[in-house]
Amino acid sequence: MACDPIRRPGPRPFLQAAVLALSLGGCAAVGPDFKAPTAAQPADWNSWRGGPDSLRDPVSTAVPPDHWWETFHDARLDALLRQAREASPDLRTAALRFAQSRFMRQTVAAQRGPDVGLSAGVSRQRQSEYGASTRLLDAIAPNNREQLVSVLSDPFTLYQAGFDASWEIDLWGRVARSIEAAQADVDASAAAMAQARLSVASEIARNYFELRGTQSQLRWLQEDMAAARMSQDILRARQAGGQIDALDVSRQEALLADLDGRLAPLRAQEAAAANRIGLLAGQPPGALRDMLGETADADAAMPDLALGLPSQVALRRPDIRAAEARLHAATADIGIATADLYPRIVLGASFGYESFKDGRFGEWGSRRWSVGPSLSLPLFDQGRRRATVALRELAQQEAAVAYQQTVLRAWQEIDDALTGYGAERRRNLELQRKLRASSDALDLARARHAGGMTDFLPELDARRTLLQARRDLAQSDSQLRIGLVAVYKAIGGGGQVAPGAPGS
């Protein structure tokens, strides 16, 4: 039986290579597997408290809302934070970094599949009559050299087209660990983005309540200045009538000058707080002047202290989630470095057509192909790879210590915030009592002065006391809200966070 001179190769070489790749690619990855650390946490909110019991307020375990700032019931604050989510440079930067980490993971994950390239070309060539390709003719055909050289050196056109593919068999899990580390970096970036949202929201809220507190002080100051001017007019009229001497008038003028001198610094504080809010919201100075005008929303009742459960802190705080993700990435890096100690196997294949006759290009006889594995094995590198493994192990230990430190710092911030809030709340209650007593004292001093029982000095002293009480209470109201913002920031904001979620 005559044989076909052009035999079509069966798929056996390619199938054998595929079976080899699948069997080898199923090996386990080297290096340690990541285990999520257990974060130390108190049994309840009354544990792990450094302050005295007298500064502990009742704490509700109800979960604070995701938009925790809405508990203040301030429509302008809500609008500010909505605007900041769209225009804040800090949030946009964090979002761009998160997007970069996702594309980086995508590039790393691409290593799992084969690299395939397509090539095609045509070239006009001529072999040298005395080159390397014709040197062998001197040995095997010295008598016919001239004839053969004329054939070999005859110019020709070479047509080529085909594809090449290579695939690294992930025998030791180097690619798998690289993807694992890249995913951990994505989780860390997601946590950083959540941290940026929490920081921007808390800083805007803090500066907003500082602004409102300053505006309240300005309002009370202006009311007291108006009352002081009326008193000054009355005193001057009495002095003109000979009822009092110049001493009472001079004292009133001194009080009015003191009040007027306090006006400019408060105006400067108001402008500075507004500018800080504008910067956080991505707006130039003065752009939010109308929105930040004085309002009574900040005088709304304080919300209850709802913190959820202590066990939710590690899931809610972005810095703890970021520290855990960095520990995960450092653990995967050990596997990557360990895999470099072992040989790499790359499966290569190519198929195409090649012909120096344009009429034959594309025919089955013009085909060319190759398939087979290649192996690279590190032998002598002066211990560089093993030193790299040791470095990755130390980096992983450092990340573990950093995680524990982050957890401890979180609970320190929580304790400081709760203690500060409790102290300010008690101060606020006492200032309310002081304000009521000062108001009663002023009414009594006015009545006595009007009845001729005393001169104007007791009323002047009572007015000063009431002024200070009003300003102190306005400042305390502002600090109380700022303290609650600090508590929300310390616990990581609000909302339910599912275990294992990298970002909210």
C-alpha cells in the first residue's frame, strides 16, 4: 500500500502536553496558608476602660446607621457630605488607588493563562556564497560547490505566518500565591478607601460643629453687645441727670470694648472652619458661604450613644481590615519567594506556515509546528533566593505585629473618645445649671437696681456672668457633638459589616 508522503500529525503531541500541564498544575502551592488573626476584644463596652466610672455613659448595642451623621438631624450637614462624596479630592484619590489595585490584580491573574502571539511576515533574502550556511559544502560537495552555491545564493522571497504560545505550569503555586497577594492588596485598597470616606465624613462633621459652635457664640455675643449698648445709653442719660457719676459709665464702656474685642477672633474662627470644610468637600474658599450660613439645626437634641457590639469593631474599622489584608499579602509573598527555589516548567507550542514559493504558501506541506516543555532550575545564586524567603518571613512577622498594634490603638482611641464624650456631657449638664442660675441672678440684680436697692455694679457683674455662661454652653454644645463624632470615627462609623468584607 502506498503511503501518503504528506502525513497529517495527529493531536497526540498536543494532548500529551495538555495532560502533562493539567497534572502538574494541580500540585499544592508552597508556603504558609493565611489564617485570619483573632483580634483581642473586650466582652462589653464597660471593659477595657481607662477612665473613671463616673465618666461612663450608658451605651446602646443597637447598630449605628451606615450614614451615622444623619443621627444629628442636620439637613445642611447631610447635604455637605453628599457633595463631598462627589467632589472630595481625598475620596477621588482613594478611589483611583483602589481602581489601580484591581487592574494590578488583573495583570497578575493573567499569568495563569497562556501567552499567545500571532505573527506574519514576508521577506526577500539571499544567502552568502561564503557564509556559515554554505561552509558545509566545502566538506561534502567540493566538486559541485559552485553549482550548489549558485542555487543556495539565489535570492528568494520567504512567506511566514503562524502563532506561538507559552504557558508556565504553576507547579509550586507561584502564580496562585501572586494572585492571592494581589487580591490582598485589593482588599487593603478597599479598606483604605473606606478609611478615606470615614475620615472625610468625620472631619467635615467635626469642623461643621465647630463652625456652628462659633456661630452660636457670635450670636450670643452680638445679643449681649446690643444689650450693653442699651445699658450704656441709659447710664449716660442718668449721668447727665446727675443720678450717677462717671464711674458706672466707664465700667460699662470697658465691658462694651471687651465684648467688641472678642468679635474679630470669633469671625476669624468662623471663616477658618468654613474654609476647612470647603477644602474637604473639594470647594474653593467662599463657595459654601450660603450653605454654611447660621442655622438652628445644630441646636437639635443629641442622639443616643449607639455603638453596636464590641465584636463588630474589628470588622467595621477600616484600619484593622487594612492591617489584616497587608498581613495576608505578606503571607502570600512567602509562598512566592519559596516557589522561586524550585524549577520552573514552561510549556511552549507553535504552529504556522512557511514557504519560499508564494503558490505553495498555505498548503499543508508548508506547515511547521513544535511543542514541548522547557525547564529552568536555579543552581548557584549565592543564597539570594533563600535570603529572600527569610526577608519575606520577617516582613510577615512585622505585619502581624503591626496588626496587633492597630487593634490596640483602635481600642485606645475608642476609650479616649468615650471618656472625652462622657466628660463633656457632664460638663454640659453643669453649664446648663450655671446658665439657669446666672439668668436668675441677672433678673434679681435688675430688679434690685430698678428698685433703687443697689447701684448698677451688681447688675453689671451678673451680666458678665451670664455672658460667660452662654458662651461656655455654646462651646460645650459644639464640643459635645464633636465628641460624638470622635466616638463614631473610633468605632469605624456605622452599618453592618459582613465578616470577610474588605470594604463597606
